[in-house]
Amino acid sequence: MVLELLSLTNPVFKSYTFWAGVLVLKMLAMSMLTAVQRFKTKTFANPEDLMSPKLKVKFDDPNVERVRRAHRNDLENILPFFIVGLLYTLTNPSAFIAINLFRAVGISRIVHTLVYAVVVVPQPARALSFFVALGATAYMALQVIVAGAF
């Protein structure tokens, strides 16, 4: 039964693998976005990274720090999704619900990055995208707990 659930013939697992892959690429892109901001603002945290002797080590550029905060927020929210989403797949959930939960997490995390670190949009855009993913992940976690408890 478990092998059937963890097969790409299972639409729930297939959707999970797709959105997990998308979110891995999104998190890798955050590293590149941080680098772009560092070069654009000439903000480097290590002396060996300075491109000119005239530059000094800096830790406080608001644009770099915004991207770093968005990346940290991804680590705090996407990594739990990877674990909970996989465990949720093992509960043999409704395909419709599971696939839409995975979509909600994936799309809302992408939107969160866009409105927080790429094109800054006033609240509540960031909060809404944050809470959609948080709510979906929390729902899956509760379903995993219920399945494990009974």
C-alpha cells in the first residue's frame, strides 16, 4: 500500500513531487536573487568578496536584507511543507483536496516572494500569501496527526 502511495501513478504523490520540485527551484532562485542584490548595491558581507579596495564590508543594505528575510521565511515555511506534504500523501487523502493544498502552498509561496522581495507590494498581499501556505500546511499536519493517532 505504501509503495502505491509513493508512486508517480498516484496523482497525489505526483502533484506533491511537482510542487516540491518547483519550491526547491524557487528557494535556489532566492540565493541568486540575494547575489544580484549584493552586486547591484555593492553590499558584500565578506572581505574576500569585495570587488574593489574602495569598498567596505556592509551588512545593512535594506534591499539585500529584504531578500534575505524572504529567503529565511522560505526556509521556515517550505521545509516543513516538504515533510508534512510527504506524510500527508501517506494518509491516502482525497486527490482533489491534496492536489489543491499542494497548489495553494506552491503558488502562495511564489506570490509571497514576488510581493516581498521582487516587486514590493503593500500589505496585506504578503500576509495573505503567507497565511494561505501556513493554513494549508497546518491542515495537512493536523490530518497527519489524526491519521497517526487513530
